[in-house]
Amino acid sequence: ATTLDQVVLTTSEAERDDPLIGVAKDLGLNTFRFEHEGDVLGRFCGAAKAAGAATVLRVCADNPVVDPEFIDHAVCSFSESEADYAFNHIPRLDNGYPDGLGAEVMCAELLYEIDGLATSEFHREAATSYIWDNLDRYSVLAVDCPAEWHTLGDDIRLDVDWPGDLDRMRALCAGLPMSTSAIKLLARWRHLYGNTRQDLYAERR
């Protein structure tokens, strides 16, 4: 992505996360570790402060195929708007995006504000859920989805949360170079699976 000044891997201080820190160092990435594993919101605030960030873009670890073009589009759309928060990582507010290719963007001041307001365990663990549960307080931008991305459908889900998701992702990415475009990835998903988000969730029940 060309719009980012730096990339920071944020994780917990748990010993099992040590390998992640090792990978990040090998890649030349900055890292930030937070004591309380379940407090993801606090972790992101700490990372933003340590980085001296004015604007924060959040990519979750369960989205392994986030596309840099989606990131840049989200950042530029946020910068050109007066929104408090912008997103294109999930198909909400009729934005037409597939799940798992984009990101969330907000100013650091908003991140610090919700850090002070969010007290429930759910809002601490799901870092931006406080915004979604208080849409009357904040201006939220559903980043527009270009037609060439929209046409493949917003029912595609690229999260990796369960063993079946990992198997599906490995099959999807097998043999593909890192430079594979989002459009080609989505087309391959449709060719391999073709089933809907509802079907994928039903597989787990």
C-alpha cells in the first residue's frame, strides 16, 4: 500500500505470540505488544501512541489476503471525507464489498475517545464495535465499491477463523503469486466454491 507511513504488528505479550514478533522483525516491521490479551482496543491505542499516529488503519489478522489497492482506496476516501470512521473490510451499509479484502480507517483521536468510553468486554475485544453500536454519535463512511470489484458479489467471505476456513484459504491461494489482484482472487473463489456467506456459516453449525 502506498498511502501508509509505517506498518506495525500489534499482538499480546503471551509467549505463544513470540513467533509472530520474529516474523515481523524478519520483515522489517515495527511491533507493539500489550499486556492484556483480550483488550484489543487498548492494544491498538497503545500501538497508535507508540507510533505517533494521526490516522490509524486497522487490518485484522483473520484477513490474510487484504489487498493494497483496497487499503489505498479506503485511506484516500477517508482523507477526502469528513467522516469519523471509514471501512471497506466488510459488506455493511450496502457498500457491496466482499468480506476480508479491505480495512478500517479512523483518526487517532477517535480511537482514544472510544478507548475511554468502551467499558464492556465485548467492546474492548472487538475494537471498533463501540462505533457500530453507537452510529448516532459518529459519521461512518461506507467506502464506495468500484464496479469491477462489486460485480463478483458481497457474499464472498475471506476470513480465517476456523480450521475449515484455513483449508479453504490454502486451496484458494495455492500456486498464486503475491502479486495476484483482488479481482483474480475473487474470480477464483467463485470458481472454486460459488457458495454464499450464509452457506459457509451454516457449515459450522
